[in-house]
Amino acid sequence: MEENKLEIYKGQSIGKSQTEDTTIIFKNEFPQFKDLEKSTKVFNNEADFLENALNNVLPGGTYNALLCAMLKRKQGHLVVSFGDKGK
């Protein structure tokens, strides 16, 4: 299987604080848990871990643009229905 490799700019260093090179590896498929709570816990833990890593390494503009791109992709899921307006 061919590997997808992305190279993204990291944030600039601020003072003596250096932005570390970061590698994120997506390797194993998500397991099928019998318990929905277990799946939810893993989703949330991995999301927190990934968000923290991206927040620490990406330039602020890239991080903000990523958030906008993710929300735009899911915008249909965020529509609130106020019932049938035709009645």
C-alpha cells in the first residue's frame, strides 16, 4: 500500500521557544468496539490528542483555516431545523 506523505509548514519560533518538528502517523484502522461508550471515549481522546498536537505546531493562520475548512465540510450536519415552516 502506498504511503501518503504531507509536508506542512510549522509555526515560527517565538523567542527561545522552538516549534518542534512533528510527525503524525495514521496507521491502524479503527477497531470495532462492541460498546458505543468505548468508541466514543477513543474518538474523543484521539481528537483531543490530535488537536493539541496541531495547535502546538501549526502557524495560527493555518490552524484557523483548518478549523474553518472542517466546519465548512460539516456545515450540512450543523443545520438546525425549526420544524415545518409551511404550516
